[in-house]
Amino acid sequence: MEDTSLDYILQEIKERIKAPGKEVIIDISVFPELNKMVEVGRIDFKPVYYISDTIYKLFTKAEVDVQYYQFISDLIRKWTMRTVDFRLLSKISREKEISGIKFEPITREMVDKKVYEFCYEKFKDEKLIVELSPKINILGDVIGKILGFAKRSNMPILMLNRKLEIMIREVIPVFDAANTFVDKKQEFFSAFILIKRTRGVRLAL
């Protein structure tokens, strides 16, 4: 049985992030644990967490139109049914740093263009087509930025469940994906969505 306690998760992160300033992309499945992960004194290293800038844009919109909180909720429910601290997420979106831990936005300019465009087209939810001047496919945008940035930066993705992996495998046919991103199926899985299981934490490299 997998150990998913917070202490174990933090230890796993510590093993992956050996020195201050190391960087990791966080999957939306991590959001329910953010409030614990940023507690002062909880960890003795200061990683940099990368989050899709679309999350920040949604919170900015929600400050003037509360219906955007519903879009944020619908997006998060794609990954988890657990409680997420919206006040903390909103604070992160404004300040980009909490307890010395930095949160950096992933923008379109930072990602692999082909990976982003493919994900944007393949991953859709009609409830998550949102007016952000212009309208944007939130689900495809967020997944495209997570995977596109991982592809371009070779940075690990921290996941606390398999929802992203499942969505990828359901939406992207093996041969279609292989032909889109790389020449061989084996190279696709090893370079794009390989999941390394480390009990409580899964990292996609």
C-alpha cells in the first residue's frame, strides 16, 4: 500500500530536490497539500514551484467576477475531490512567494510549442471554455503548459495522484502521439509521459 502521508511526501520531494533553488512543476493534484507544504519550518529547503499562469489569470478575474471561482473549482475537480485552500491559491497568484518558497508562472513563451498546441487541441471540456480575453480552452491550456514546459525544460512534474497520466493515456492515442512529438513510440513514452513511481509521489520526466 502506498504511503501518501504528508511527511513521506515531503521526504520524497527532499530526495528529489537536493539543494536550495531547485525547481519542480506542480500538478494540480498537489493543490490540496499546498497549505501544509508552505508552513514555516515545515521544510528546510526552498524549492521553486512552477504553476500554469492560467491559474493566476482565473484568480485575477475572480476578484471582480465571482463566477470565475466556479471555473477554478471545475478545473481542480478534474484532478481531485479533496478540499483546496482557495485563499492560499489566491495569495500565491498575487504574491508568487510564501514562506520563502517561490511560485513561478508557466507562460506560453516558456513551453514546447508543438506539445502545447497538440494538448490544447486534444484536451477539452465545454464547461472550461472561459473568457479570458479572448476565450480560452482552460483544460487544454493547463495540460499543454505543464507538459510543454516539462518537455522543454526537462524539469520533473510532482504528482500526488494518477489523474494527469490517465487523462493523457485516454486522450492521446499511442501512435498519434508518437507521430506528433517524436519518431518512435518508445521515445515518446520515455521523453514525454514516462511516470516514475516513488510510492507516495509520482514524477513525470
